[in-house]
Amino acid sequence: MTEINLKDVNIPKATAKRLPLYLRTFLNLDMEGIDRIRSTQLSQIMQQPPITIRKDFSYFGSLGRKGYGYDVQYMIKVLEEILDVRETKKIAVVGCGNLGKALINNGFRRNENLEIVCAFDNNADVVGDKVGGIVVADMKRFKSVVRDKGVSVAISTVPSQFAQEAVDVIVDADITAILNFAPDRVRVPKNVHVQYIDLTTELLTLILLDEKLGS
Amino acid sequence: MTEINLKDVNIPKATAKRLPLYLRTFLNLDMEGIDRIRSTQLSQIMQQPPITIRKDFSYFGSLGRKGYGYDVQYMIKVLEEILDVRETKKIAVVGCGNLGKALINNGFRRNENLEIVCAFDNNADVVGDKVGGIVVADMKRFKSVVRDKGVSVAISTVPSQFAQEAVDVIVDADITAILNFAPDRVRVPKNVHVQYIDLTTELLTLILLDEKLGS
DNA sequence: TAGATTGTTAATCGATTAACAATC
DNA sequence: TAGATTGTTAATCGATTAACAATC
């Protein structure tokens, strides 16, 4: 799977992954009161070649104006539509240890319409705790709560040993998008998407690149 | 920069990024008492094609045995040497809000020899707090503490608005490897490496892929 | 030896970049 | 119009994969 279909255009996966970053950048510019920007300026802000930016945008038509640049408000409108962030995506957090609690407390950017609406844990000591306005529920209630609230995404902070178990419950509740903070690969049906956040690997990679390429 | 030089071999960056994952996988296998594994079995565990695995390993010589597979203990030894995890890397956490505290409490895999040894914050309310055995120090003391302790990596959980400021202090203390949880790009000298962890973008990308490609 | 699996060489595929025409 | 910047086409570059020879 190397291209994805967005609003009837096939775009490279590499481009798709950059779209959220573009949206945020334009939102930031808008907040600063900037209403027009060139690809070379964007390039400096995002630390990414201007030609990559122009090429990425070109998949969706002629979004800029030659000799002028891009209209910030217009780009926000276009990207919001492409990314379908108009309606709020509801998120469940599974595992309410330190990391789970931190995620709930921090929340996510309101602009991008992501909202944590419920949280779960197995541990009786934690169930019933109130974290950032959310009462932690027992994992046994996952399926019913999640359906009631219309949750479409789950974030699991459950430790590796129990990650598969947690993911099985999530999948059973018909959730197909999972962000997993445990790095070991879990088995899921083909229609379920798991994204891994692996801090140890990120650190080791960073250190490796830092040590081996001095510049 | 597309290749990096490791133990006098040039290897693709894509391969380098997978090395930490290989190491962890072999460590897991070792803990389960498995002492030999084939690329096809590794492939299932890591959910990655066997040929990619064999190709990656081949950059470092003939590590496996034809008709047999790979020796787990031997691969651990080789990867530990390549990744230079024999000696502990000391880490400073900058910003001790929810996320910073969660990282300190969770710690990192002992196996991979990463250790958080100090933590800093600007906020007088937080300075002096004890988190997971570490006393939070004032950011003003960053340079001297970090030098005393021999820290070589910093993790910043400082919010976007203050991220540049924090990174400037980190860079001034001669640290060249920074893991940054604020997604906006910061300016650093060419010899400094910044890795970004952007949870909002990860979530939006996940949702995008999930919605647009049903399978 | 026969069977199995690695490791290499070559082909393919995707992503990035260069050159430049189009046009505001 | 002249100047600037986009957007397209083609070239390059890197990563992945296929085919298969080597060999344990």
C-alpha cells in the first residue's frame, strides 16, 4: 500500500504523513496574523525543502498563486477538509499509569479536534480515580462505554506484557485505529491500524545518528 | 545524508533506524530462552519482510549461517557493539509537568542502558519536588549539573512556546542529542540532532490512514 | 547427500529533487 | 511589462523486493 485515496486523488503515503504538519503550521501562522506565505518561507519554518512542499500541495490542485504564494486561511480550509478534522474525533485511553494520566492531563490540540473522552484500567486501585475531569473506568466496561460515547480511536499505554490482551479488547469493540506505546508488535485483523510510539528506539536512533555523524 | 558509517561500514539510514528494534527483539527472544531463529520467524514477530531483515544484517557481514538461521546470543553481542550500548547513556529531562514526570517514573529499558539522571524545570512550584528518586532542579543549574553528571542526551517536554528557549540552554551545555516533545521546529547548530515526537501528528496520521484505507 | 536458509546481485518501486515552463 | 513564485515533467536517488547462487 503505497498510495492513499483522498478526495478522489491518489497521493503518496509520504505526502499523507506530512499533511497534519502542514495544517498545524498554517494554524500557527494564522494565529500570528500572517495571511500569506511563500514555499521558501514555509521551508524555513518546517525545515523541509520548498520543492517537497510545493509538490505535496500540487496533488490537490493549484492551491497557490504563481508569483504570490499561498493564502493561509485558504490552505487551512483545504487541509481541514482533506484531513476531515471538522468533527471531533473521540479517543479512549487504555492504561492509566503515569503515562496514561499525563496524556489525559495534557489533552490534545483543540484546533485539530481530538478529544480524550474516557479512560480505562485493569487495576482496582486506579479505577474510580478522577484524572483531568475523567473518571477511570474498569477495562471490563470498555466495549459498552466506548460505544455509548462514540469513540473511534484508542491510545494504549499498557506495558508490553499485557499489550496484546488490551488490544484484543479494543479490537473487539470495533475500534480500528490504535496508538500503542508498547513497542512489541501485536496481532490484529487486517482492517485494524496500529501505530507504535517507541521512545526507547527513538532515543537509541537519535544517539546513534548523533554519535556516528558528527554534523 | 543518506548513509551512516558504523564500524567502518556504510549502511543506509533506513537500516540504522531499525537496528534498535532488532536488538530489542533478540533480547526478548533470549529472555524466552530461544537461542536460534530464522529470518522468517523474525519476520512474523517484527511484522517486517524477512528479506529486509537479512539485507539489513548483511551490511555487517555474514552474521547468520546458511540453512540454519541466526544465533540469538551472538546477534545480541553484535548489535550491542554496533549500537554502542555497553556503557550507560545518561539523560536529562527538561520540563517536569505531567509528561516529564511520567517519563522519569517509567524510566527506560535497563537492557538498553539508558538512564535518566536529572530533571529540570523553570517553575518554582516544581523545583525541589522529588520524582522517582530524582530531585527537580532549577533550569538555571542545567549546564553545571549536566556536566557534573556526564549527561549526553536531553529530553524536552517543554511546551511549544518555550521550546526554543529550553533548547538553547541545552545546546549551550554542549549536548548534541535532543528528543523534543514539542512539534514546532527549533533552530539548532548543524552538529546538534533533534528528534521530534509529535503525538498529535501521529494521531492524525493514524486516523487518516485508518479512514482512507479500509483494510 | 538433500534440504534449508542465508546473503548477494539485479530489478523494481517510491520519494525526492532539478530544471524550467506557466502565469500571476 | 518585469519579477517572482508556483506547479509540472523528467531525472536522480534511496529503499525494498525478487531471483537465485552459495553453502551450512
